[in-house]
Amino acid sequence: MPAKSADRKKESKDAKLASNELAENLAAFVLPDSLPCSEVNFPVLVKRKTKANWNTIIEEQNKQFQEIKDYEDSKTEQQPKSPFLKTETEYIKNEVFVQLLPALEDTLNKAKIWNALENHKCFFNGIDYIVQVLLLLSIKYSLITYKRERMF
């Protein structure tokens, strides 16, 4: 038990010595009378735009996407297409949609006449009407003169 009290006395003496040294160091420190402005580093205020300008953000993104696209295009080799070889998308675009889109427009106009878009229980059948229009526009069918108004 006596060892514990001796340790406590040493700790208290060490704390007193440390506080005395700190007090002496603080007393020895003196601020200079004046500092020249060239020696003082003032913080620089960074000014930022408070509002986001979405047009500039979109333009920057488009520029970045264009750079990426240009880089990809530069890395891919351009292969010339044979004029006789048609891809599937070109066939669909040039052959199918040319006839299908007018048929769909006619079907929508006919559905408006019958009020099929509002009344679902209607005599008008859109699929049958599309088939009828496509059949009438068909090249093979145009050779045969068939003049029925309503087929289905």
C-alpha cells in the first residue's frame, strides 16, 4: 500500500512541473508590434456560381459524349457495304414500314369514326382492317381486280 501513495506524489509533482514550464513558455512569448502585409498569407475567397446553369451542364455533357463517340469511331474500321447486301433493319425500314404505316394511320382514322377507342365493345376490328388494307395495297393482289368494300 505505501507504494501507491508514493506513485501518486510523483504524478502530482510531474503535473506541477509541466504546468510551470507551460506558464514560463507562455510568459516568454511576445507578439510583434506589427507584421508587414507581405508576410501574412490571407485566405483566398473562392467564388462559385450560386445557381446551376443547366444549359452549360448539358453542353459540357454533350461535348464529352461527342468526344467519346469520336474516339470510338476512330478505333473502329469502316467496312464498305455491298450495294447488293441489305441488312435487316434497312429491309424493315424500306419495305415493311412503307406499307405498314399508312395502313396503321387508316386504321386509327377508321377507329375514330367507329368510336372504337372510347367504346371497346364495337363492331370494328382493327386487326382485320389492317389485313384488309395491306391486302389491297399488296402488289400481287393489285393484279387481281377485286372490288369488295368489306372482306372480313
